Amino acid sequence: MATIGHYYVEKAAFAAKQKGINVDALIRIAGAEMGRSVSQQQRVSDNAMTLYLNLLASETNDAFLGFAQKPVPPEYFRVLLQNLYFCENLADAIESLKLTLALADCQLNIEKHEQRLTLSLHHAHQDPDHFILEYLLVLIHRLLSWLSGQQINALSGTVTYTPKGYRQEFSLLFRCPMNFNSQQNALIFSQDILRLSMIRQRGEFHKLIKQFPLIVMRYPGEEQLLDRQIHQLLSEHFNQHKRLLTATDVAFMLDISTATLRRKLASLHTSFAQIKVELRKSLSIKLLAQTEAPVEEIAFKLSYSDARSFSRAFKQWTKMTPSAYRQYSSK
């Protein structure tokens, strides 16, 4: 199960804190809260981090989480992804990324030399800890793999600084040799990737947009892991039928026994219950914030026995009642 280090939970909130936003509340709501004795080794799930980043973007009214000199419209990344749908290959996709990034005061340079493709990035935003820079470089890398359906690994990379206090976490981002204190912030690939075709269909783009920025949290290839498949099955079934599947349902759909399902998930350091809780949490927050459905109806849709049970669980996650959160999100 992919997890994110506490370092990035803190650094993602830098700009929001500067604007006086109650970041601690957002961390609790997203389930990204750490224990009292916070350790840099503590980690949160990719789904919790995705929810947290979306909450930050909403609260700052900025797709760049408050870091942008001039707020970037919240729908910016949706437009960036939609533009990619019309590309035929990765060469087209990279040119599309270059044009769309320029709209957000980000400059993507493309250099070809001796069968190497260098993608260097510069932006004009306040980013003292390089969070947005790393976020965008990771996004570009993950998108190239997702669009082509192949695990594309960077040959190497360079940054103009030296990561301090999070070197191990930094190494997990790109998983390639990195040179520090260099002339530019860049990732280097084989030029062969430019000829790779786009394989994704429109429906897949819709899913990617709905789940964004989950793609940034996961290294290419991890989406094939069983916990990802189960989360996707639960999410898709809920969207279609407004009902959550049980472990027995999922095991039947995967053509394995519930015992095998339990054992395989344990090997990934997770469980069906944990996956279901994370999905319930994100769905409940979405339903409370974006609909006027009564709490009783939401509780029923999320397979709780009654509204009381749902309210108790929601308060345990967020330290807020469903009605208090609905009022908070409508501000």
C-alpha cells in the first residue's frame, strides 16, 4: 500500500498556513493526522493524502495549494488532463503539458541530445521548500507512464538544491540517480518514449480527473496491486449503484476466496476494512460538502446501520459531526 511521509503533509500546508487557514482541521478531516510524538518516519495513506491536498486546494481556492503568486483556478488540473486526451503520442503530450503549464507561470523546457530527452521545469511561485516544483515534476513523470500504459523510468534527474531532512523520502519520488546543486530542475529520459502511443480512453480520463491527484501519489505500476484494484471496484460500484460491496462480493468478483483476499491484503500491509474505511471517509466528505442529502440518507448509502453509527464514525475520523462539517465546508 503506497504511503506518504509526514514531511510532505507538513510542507504541502506551508502556503495555507501563511494565509491563516486552519490546516490542523484539514489534516484531521483527511485522516492525515499523526500521533503526539510525530516522527519523520510516520506515514499516511495515498488516499488520505489525496483528500488532504484537495481540501487544501479548496480552502486556498488555488490549484497550487496557495503557493501561486496569483491563484491558479481550481479547475486547472482538470483542463490539463482533458487537453492530453487529444494527443496521439507522448511527444504530443509533452508539448501539451508545456503549453498548459505556461498558463500557470510554469516553464517546461524540452531538450533532445544524444538520444536523451531532458524535461526541465521552472516556475515563478513562492516555493521555499520546493514542494510545488517536486509535485509538478512527479506529476509529469507519472502522467507519461499512465498515458502510455508502460512503466517509464527516468534515467536520471537534477535539482538546483540539496534535499535536507527528507533525503530518503525524496529518493522515493523518482527512483533514479539524482544530482543535487545542479544548474536546473530536470528529469532525463530516453528519447524512445516520444514515439509511444496514447492508450487511454475517454472514460479512463474521467476516472483520473475524479481521483486527482491520486496519480501523483503512486509510482507507475502500483495501480496493478490488489488494494488498488479493490479500491477501484468499490468506488466504481458505488458510483453506479450507490452501494458498497462486501468483502465476499469482492472476493467473488476476483474469483478468489475471502481467506485468500484477506491474506493477500495482509501482505500489502492493509485490509479490506481499512480500504473500505478510507473510501467511506472520502465519499462521506464529498456527499456532505457537495449535496444536500440528509445525514440519514448518506448513512444508508454508505452501509451504516443508522445515522447515529455514521455520525459516530465521522466524528472519530474528523473530530466534527457531519452537520458541523457541512456547515464548515459551506463557508
